Amino acid sequence: MVMMRFIMMLTEHLVRCETGSVDFNTCWYKNCIERLQQIFLMHHVTIQQYMGTLENLLFTAELDHHILAVYQQFCALQL
């Protein structure tokens, strides 16, 4: 649930920036993306158990590619 809210906040930021023609790559955004990467790395054992569920619920093709790229990078580390 926490990860879902985290993804929603990032998505809302990206939509607001796109709508307002503002650069999305703010300090806040960079910190959030780095925190998401950290969460994946710190909790990789647990996240690996639920990767299928995460892909079905959160990390779908409809998700903004900036956020999806973080998940895809994590998946690439698992191979």
C-alpha cells in the first residue's frame, strides 16, 4: 500500500508538470526517484516475492516511463 501511494505521488507530480509545461526534474522528484531505488535495493528479498503482483497492479505499461524505468532497472539486477 505504501508503494502504491508513493507511485501515485510521483505520477501526480509528472502529470502536474506536464499539464503546466513545467520541468518535472525538480530536486523533490530526484529525491523521490532515488528513494524508490533505495527501497527496491533495501527490500529486494521481499519485493522479489511479489514481483508478479507488483507488475499486475503497479508497474504496468500505462505507468509513466520515468517511474517504470526504476522498476525495470531493479528487475534487470535480478537476472
